[in-house]
Amino acid sequence: MRLRFLKPALLAATAALALSACATATPYGPAGVDSRYGYADQRVDADRYRVSFSGNSVTSREQVEMALLLRAAEVTAESGYDWFSTVNRATDRDVRLQGIPDPFYRDRYSPFWGPSWRYYRRGYWSPWGDPFWGSRDFDVREIDRFEASAEIVMGRGPKPAGDPNAFDAREVIQNLGPRVTRPM
């Protein structure tokens, strides 16, 4: 008797674990042919680059901006420079609403008509359904995706003291490197 209830419970738990493993933040790595998520950089001038990082719907704004600064610091160090300054920096937010029907609500008759005792009309509970038939039981989710981009100017020697947009490349790599999600 107990095995009959244990098997579906274990199956449901396994399915939930498998689905939760799919929803992970964008790992720190280059965007490519297989995925549009990750970092990209393009040389603009001898000491100037355009750097961007695009995250999926599970990657927070903070993670996207941290990955952008880390990539800017790596490009600076790889190019033989000591510091970089962000000239133009922006973070874009892409919002999408997704409606998912409630899996426990099923209208057996049609999408427009079905018995329902939920609508109160002229003093009586109506069995003919809600007149607002388009508003069935839906779970509406807001899905956010963030993409950060910056144009950086690189320099040698100590970073400018009065510039709040100037960063020491090695310090950024040391401080932010361990905090980004790496690919497995």
C-alpha cells in the first residue's frame, strides 16, 4: 500500500530536481553561436574597447553588471594596460510577460463556455460562466533579462585619482573574479 504512494512522490521529486537544474544563471564566458548569453568585446581604437554582457532570465542585474566589469578588467590586462575608465555605460532591461494556464483549472466544454458558479449576476449565481471569458485562471509571470554594455578607455600607470569611473584592472579581477558564476 505504501509503495503505491511512494513511487509517484519519488517521480515528482525527481522531475522537480531535473527542472530546477535547468534554471541556472548565465555562466561567465563568451557569447557564441550556441548561446547569445555571455560576454562580447570589440576593439574600437588602440586603447578603447566596447564590452557587453548579456544574461538570461535567471541572471540578476547585479550579476550582469559584475560580469561586465570583470570582462572590462580582463580585456585591459590582456591588452597590457593597468587601468580602465568607463566612458559610456548602460544596463538594458528586457521585460516580457508570460501567461501560463492554471494546471488544475480545466474547462471541459470549450474555451468560451462552461458551468461555473463563480459569477454573481443580478442577484443570482450564474452557472453559465464568467462573462469575462478571456480572464481564465492564469498564472502571469514577469520575465526580466538584463544586458550591460560599456565603452572603456584603457591607460598605463596608476589610475586617475579624481575619476570615479576609473578602475584598477588587477583589483577588479581579484575582487570580482571569485564572485561570478563560472561554467561547469
